[in-house]
Amino acid sequence: METYDVIIVGGGPAGLAGALTLARARRSVLVVDNGTPRNAAAGHVHNFLTRDGTPPAELLAIGRAEVEGYGATFATGTATGAKATADSFTLTLDDGRTFKARRLLVTTGLADELPDIPGLAGRLGSDVLHCPYCHGWEVRDQAIGIIATTAAVAHVALLWRQWSADVTVVLNGQPAPTGQDAALLAARGITLVDDRVTALDPDRTAHLAGGATLTPDVWVVPTRMTARDDLLTDLGVETGPVLMGDIEVGVAVKADANGATSVPGVWVAGNVTDLRAQVIVSAAAGLNAGAMINADLAMADAHAAARVD
């Protein structure tokens, strides 16, 4: 069984940044990745200083080459199980391979959950959007339709209003905003449609339960975000709901500011613990976690040497 200082599960920006930091610290590092990044359908990465507009696959290729240049290795596959022993972790992949490491950094990201509307699946990140900071500039001044998925619809609509004066919200079974929220939406000229979307055509035409249709230039569908935490829950790592006010918007892994989880030796970074993190934030979190893991290992190495001496 191959043994490493650190195994990183997930080869996105968080995982690659952690790997780069640790490899530069002369740690032996294995990155396990199954090649299914969350933003694969997006045309470009945005808000990443010096890399704005870079295709996601290109950014990952650049990062991977940098990491390999410092001696880290990669394994293609999906981690299906992890077990902890007194001083290490054993990781099993879907093809049966096993690896051992002193520490784990899990950067498996999150899954976007969409409402069950025929024609919606498979379109997120292309002609169905969810994040104004990722895509708002690209659809500025276009007609934007929002399919409500939570009671926080006023917050979502008012954000997207920054990029377009033509914003329509289909409540889709969510409660109509009242009080101040209703007044703010009206003041900003945002249209509310109290109906449900029953199907979405390839040309962006939405069929409503009441018989009407809507065809904006782009649809926005806020997603429920759930951490890909199967590997972590196997190890006993704590997870919990993420709230916007009193509205639950997803589930994430609990960790401290450095990415340390409730299980000693296990760290996390990126969307698996921070649902809002964009690419540059996830990369920064991976760097930070990598540095903390190296510091932890450095102290462990020093204590081991002192006992030997």
C-alpha cells in the first residue's frame, strides 16, 4: 500500500491549491480526482484576479501542471471509503486501489439540487444560471426570468436587478413577498408571477400551470447546495445546515477557519464547507488548509524525533 504525508480528495481549485502548498513544503502528496468539477458546464471562470475569463478546464490543467512540477502525484478515480487508525487514514477508490496517508484534505465540493421541472436538468451553468457574480456581467441588460426555489426570493431578485432592469420572478409555489420585501421589489420594477413552471423548452420557453408561457433571454434558478460529504460522514465528521436568515439553503461540513474538522487529521476546503465560495475563494482556502496541515505534520515530526532522541 502506497503511503503519503497527505491525500487530497478532489482536484478542483481548493484541492490543487492545497496540493501546491504541501508539495512546495516538501510533503508527499496524492491528489485523487474523478474529473467531474461543479463548473464543467460554465464557459469561463470569473472574479479570479489575473485569470478572469479562463475556461474552467484550462484553469485546472494549468494548476495540475504546476502541482506535478513540485512532485505531487495524481490518481484518477472516486474515493468510496476512508478508515482512520491511530496515526493514519486508509482511502479506498472505486477500482479497489487503496492508499494510506498521515492526513486527509477533502475538497469534494457540493451538489446543486434543482427543482423537478422537465427540461431543466443538465442546463445549469449554460443557459440556466444560479450565481449573479459568476454570470451577471455576461447577461447584463437582458431579460432575466427567475424560478423561485426558496422563500428568499426577494433577496435573489434584488441582486439580479443590479445587472438588468427586466427581471421577472415566477413564484413556483413559494410564498409571495410581503411587507418591506414586496415594497422593495415594486420599487425596483421587478415583476412577480404567481404560477408554477411545468416544463422548460430548449428555446428557454417556460410553460406555466395556468397556461401562459414566458421566454426571457436567460433563466435563473437558485439551487439548494449540499456538500459532497459521504467520505467525511464515514469518518464521523460533523455536518450541518447553512442558513440565510431563518431559511435553510443547503448543508455543509463544519470546520474551523483553518479547515480543521471535528475529526483530528481531517481537513476540508472549498465548497464542501463553504457553499458560497467562488473559485478564487476555494483556492485560497485550499492554500490555507495546506499550510495548516504542514504545520501540524511539522509538530508531529518534531515530537516523534524528540521521543526517538
